[in-house]
Amino acid sequence: MTHVSAIEAAFDLSLARPDTLGAVVRDGGVNFALFSDHATQVDLCLFDAEGKKEIARRPLPEAEGGIWYGFLPGVGPGQVYGYRVHGPYEPENGHRFNPAKLLLDPYARQLRGAIEWDDALFGYQVGKDDLSKDDRDSAPFMPKGVVVDSRFDWAAADQLKHRWKDTVITEAHVRGLTMRHPGVARADRGTFAGLASNPIIEHLQRVGISAIELLPIHAFANDRHLIEKGLNNYWGYNTLSFFAPHAPYLKSGEISEVKQAIDRFHAAGIEVILDVVYNHTCEGSELGPTLSFRGIDNASYYLLAEDPRHCFDTTGCGNTVNVAHPMVLRMVLDSLRYWVTEMHVDGFRFDLASTLGRESTGYEREGAFFAAIRQDPVLSGVKLIAEPWDIGEGGYQVGGFPWPFREWNDKARDDLRAFWRRDPGMLGDLAQRLSGSPVQFDHSRRPATSSVNFLAAHDGFTLWDTLSYNEKHNEANGEDGRDGHDNNLSHNLGVEGSTEDDSILTARMRRAKAMLGTLLMSQGVPMLLAGDEFGQSQQGNNNAYCQDTEIAWLDWSRAKEDLTAAVSDMIALRQSLDGLISPRFMLGDAEGQVHGATWLHPSGRAMTEEDWNDDDQLCMAKCVDIEAGDTVLIVLNAGDDTELVLPSGDWHLRLDTARVDITCDEVVSGNAPVGWQSVLVFTRIAS
């Protein structure tokens, strides 16, 4: 905490350094450093412990290479601070400096306070055009940075580094996972303390999850237009700070709570992957607020249009972070390394990652951002997952990212949904997805674990809603149904929404198990949306971005125990069949083989071209040799009850999703019954 003597102390130029950005504690004080290439002066502002009263303001005394810096003795952890940056207010030239606006340090590790929406947060006069300038002080409405002590006594390893072929991911939300869990203490719900509580970890271990991928935990803005409608930014894809965790997720208010949670997950053998949003920030378009980058150096931190008064937007969120600028790229890499080295996370999922690969000529898989990560000794060794699209021209890039990136594969989602919905002509596409989507990923020496396969994610229907609704039901979002996807590839199986009809509930359960069985027997990396393992519903809302409510929070009281048990058994079988999931694409040109497997018609013969093109054919089997001479037979039947002629020999039926208890232990030869809407897995018994 700052003392009066520290407030009055002068900067010590002999200890000031520009090499590390942010507020760094050392040598009995703090070194403050901020990048702004076009500023004429940068003022450091110190605040009281609550962040309410500005107690000191002084210009940073040194500047080189666009980095403004100074060392202030007597300041330490807990000090609350912000910046005011001077320079031209020339929107027509891309400059929006306004020292009346308090600005958040991009490198702040912890925040005090939250955004309180007021017109004073805008650099221009709201109601006029953005060429006007607003001189009101924004500090009363701004969160501030907090100087932190990074020391922590870690118990578990830095990173777990599970092999990709052994990885099973669940995509989860800090609040959504914990707010309604009866075993999580009420005071801990919605926080990292609750996230890493015993009931949550024990559930993930029981299911067989090896990695939890968290929706954004970086500090983010609760959008003004949502608050005015009585809603909230739930998902968090509107970043305010790339270093500080979202303060409402901290029960203690301290970043050590995040470290404690990660430490507990690691002790349980579960990796932690962060969903990160480096493509845009919450400042929005040129008509958005001035909170950080816009006031620090708009022309450096953001991509600007040909007319630099306007932002160049490939994200649909108003602005695009300019990672082509070396100092902005450095900030992103510094953030990533911070979360790995200081916070011990195991990897990242990059939101709208195509934006990060945009160069002057468009998307470039060999661009500066990917090159920087691939050569980085820290970042190249953690899990890297791309959401391989944005809304810009040429933005859809599934299969277009360089190693070591893995990619969300929406083709797997759509084709698995369509096949089990009994859409015609899906057998060839299904074979692709079961094989790790080689058309998309088998190039440039990429492994067969490049595809992250999923049935559902935060954006869209949950799995259970895919089986319960033909149409989206987003009325609670207040957008008159205009938001959210229309092409959900869903089928309600007879009734729209919840029902007590046993036949429909049975059909939904059969299809859910079969879809999950397909996902978990496919090459690549499976990802489950948290709650899909027990039948979570959002009442048909397929765009719950603004629903920090019981619509989106997992309803543990309605968990379907037999579905959870089935998923656990499927994952256990996947892990036990050593060699079934391989980092290598299984290629072969033998007769009857496609993508390294023998594909069988239910009659027992190899699939023919006519079979692949038979729109009425809804059943086939994949036969593949794995390690130690074992053979695995995976049967998929989206149609009615049928029979499969097994290849010669005795077979061990290991799994049948049509059963209540899907794990089997039966010897079968000759003909095998295959129930409607089911997946069966056999292994051949050695003679």
C-alpha cells in the first residue's frame, strides 16, 4: 500500500527500466511502463485502496521506442493505479487522445472496481459525432489496475502436458458450472473457489475429463445495452484486460484464487485451457467508450480502415486488435506467457482465430502471429486450439492453421447431427469425421489429432436441446428471435421442448447416447459441452450469451444419471483401446479400405460406391486394426432395428448404446442384432 512519503517521492531514474511493461514490483518500489507510440505525455495516476480517490498524478519521466516508464520508490503490492495519456485528438487521423479519460493499463494483473456506465467514459460527446471531444473526468466510473505480488507456493506441476490422443475436453463456464450445484457452498458458487471445489472435480474425474476449457476469464465489460435491458454479458467475449481475471469470479478478490484453482485441477490430473479473445476488445467501434487502448494509442493498438477515423472490423464486434504491430503482438504474447508461466494454465482456445492470422493480403497461415507462437519456447509447448473462422472475407479456415494448432471442427458437429437425424446421403461424410476429417487436416504433416470434434458448444443448442427442439427459442434475449443460428440440424423427435411422453424420452436418450458414442469413437480430440453428459437443457435458447440466469446455469437437479454413466463408460473404453486414437492418419489403399479402415455394409461385405451413395442406407461399420494385432469394429445405426453379419471369428461386444447399462461383456459370432439409433463396439477375440 502507498504511504504519504511514497506519494510525494520522486521517480528514481537510476532504477527505471523500459524492458518490462506493466507495473513490476522490485527494489523497494514499482517500475511502471506503458507503450504509446503517438503520445506526447503519459501521466501515472495513483488512487486510494478503494480506487475512489486520485491521490497523486505525475508524468512518467522517461520514454524510448514508444515506451513511457518510471520507477517509483515506496509503492508496492495493493497500489491502485491508472493512466491519463496526452496527445492529439484527431479522429480523422486515427488519434483519440483525451487525458480527461482514465485508462486501464493493458498489463494490469488485477482490477479494482467495475465499469459504471456513464457518458463520461466516452472520448467524444455522446449525442454528437465522434469528432467532438468530451472533457469530463471518467475516473469515477472506471475500474483501476492493482499492483500485485506474484509469489505463490505451487503444489502441483507447472503443466500436465497430456498427450493429445489421450485428451478429452469439457467446455465450461465458471458460473454456469457451479451456480446450481448443491454440493458447492453458496458463498463459493460462481467463483474459482467453487469451480475447483471437490464436487466439481470429482464429477469431472468420474466422467473421464482430462481438460477443462473455460469460457473467457479475462476481465470483460458488461455491455451497456445489455444492462439497460436487464441482461448481462454471460459468456465474456468482450475483453477489457488480457492479464487480469474477471473480478466477479474471485470470491477473495485476489488472483491467488485462480492459482489455487489451477493447482487443484492439476493435482486431480485435469488440465486447464483458457478461451481467450485477442481479436477485439470491449471498446467497440469508434463510437465506443475510451477505456484503455483507444486512449493509449488508437492508431497502434487497433486496425483502422482506409479512412482512419473508422475501425476496420473483421470480428463483428466493432474493432480488430492490430496484432500486426510488433508492440501489440508483444503484448498478446506477453499475456499468453504470463498465463502459462505465472498462472500455470495448460493451453488456450483462440476465439475467432482467423483474425489473428490476417495480414495486409488477408488470412495468412504463415503470418507473424502464428510464426511468433511456433518459435516461442514457452507457448509452442502448450495446447493451442483455434476457432478457425471470423466474419471477414476468407475467414472460414477449418483445416487452414499450422501445426501445433488444433482446430474446432464444426463440420464434425454438423455431420454427426445430420447423420443421427437420419438425413440422407451422410455415410461418406460420417466416415470422414470418424477418421479425423483427413480432407481438412491430412496435409502439411499435421497429425490426426488436429480436429477438435464436438456435438455442441456454448454457441448453439446443447446436445439435449438438439434432440428436443426444431426451432430456437431465444425470447428471453429480447431480440425478437433475430439472434442465434437458424440452421441447428436439430429434431425434437415428436414434441417441441420438454415432455413426459416415455416413448419420446426414450428416443431422445437413444439418440443422445449414439451421438456421444460416435463422438468418442472418432479420431481427433473430443470436446463435450459441460452438462451434455447429463442432458442439460437451455429451454431451446441457442444464444445464451446474455443469460447469466438459470437458463444457462447447469441444472444438476435434473441430471440424467444413466446418461452420465454412459459417457463415463464410453470415455473409459476409448482410453482402454490403445491405438484406436492415433496421432497418425491411418492411410491404406487396399480394396474396401477408406481412410485406413475397412468399412462394412450390414450384410458383412465391404461398402461399395453404390452403398456410399445409397440415401436410404443408415447403417455401416468401421473395422480397424490397432496396436498388438487387435481389431476394433464400430457399428453405427441411425436407422431401425437391423442385423450385422460380423467378420469371421469370435467378437467381444464391449459397448451397446441402446442399452441402459451400455458396457457389455458378451462373446458374439456370426450375426449380431443392432438396435435402432445405436452405436456398438466390438473387439475381435484372438484365436
